[in-house]
Amino acid sequence: MRSIVSIAAVLLIAGTVIILTVMRAKEKPTPSIQTLTIGNARLRVTFADTYKKREQGLSGRPSMPENEGMLFTFPVSGTWTFWMKDMLFDLDFIYINDGTVIALKEHIPAPRNNNGTVAIVEPTKEFDWMVEVNSGWIEKNIIKIGDRVTLL
């Protein structure tokens, strides 16, 4: 009886190791920077695709180059709340669901441009991606609801 239990335990462990190895081999790490198109505009985005990266976001950075942004990705669509804690520059938010722009929030102030108040942004629609860009980028690039979004 002991030998059957021992064999079963070894097979279970071996099977688990094989499954985990195969799953890990299929994972493709997200490149740290990729190009994203939104409508007719292009920008380079850094991914915030883990809890830790989403929590940190752009906080503490002194600035961001003109045609760059941060792409927040989520495992499921939801109404994820964002705040401007420790932000040093103003932002625009582009909300995306299933590859389409569904909502826009412009000119969200950093605390130093908002009498020290940390802005909290609560969306009204569910989304699976959100892009943070420099304030004014949406207007300058004529981004609108319904624009298609593609990772290149």
C-alpha cells in the first residue's frame, strides 16, 4: 500500500512539474516598451501589467516624453479607480475596452497643480486597458470615443 501511495505522490509531483514547465514555456513576457496606435496617432507605451506596476504607475517621475505613455492592462474588465498620488505632471486618460476607446478624461491635475489635493478618477464604464498620456495629448492627436486601438 505504501508503495502505491509513494508512486502516486511521485507521479503527481512529476505531472505538476511538467505542466508548470509547459505553461512557463508558453508565456511570452510583455516587452517593456511597445508601439500603440489609437485612431491615427502612435505612441510608445510602457506596460503596467502587474499589480505592483499598476500601483506605481508614473508616480514620482518628473516628466514623460511627448509621444509616450503608460498602458495599464487588467486581467478582466472593470471600473478600476486611479489616483494622482505622487504625480509630478498632469495627465490625460484614455479608457479602452476590447480594442476600442470608450471614454476620455482630460487635464487631470497633479497634486502640485491642484492645491496639494490628490485627484481620484473613477470611470463610469468598464475597461480592460487604460493609457496615461501627457495632458493635452488627446486634444493634440484628435483622439475620440470609438477610435480603434492596436498594439504593433
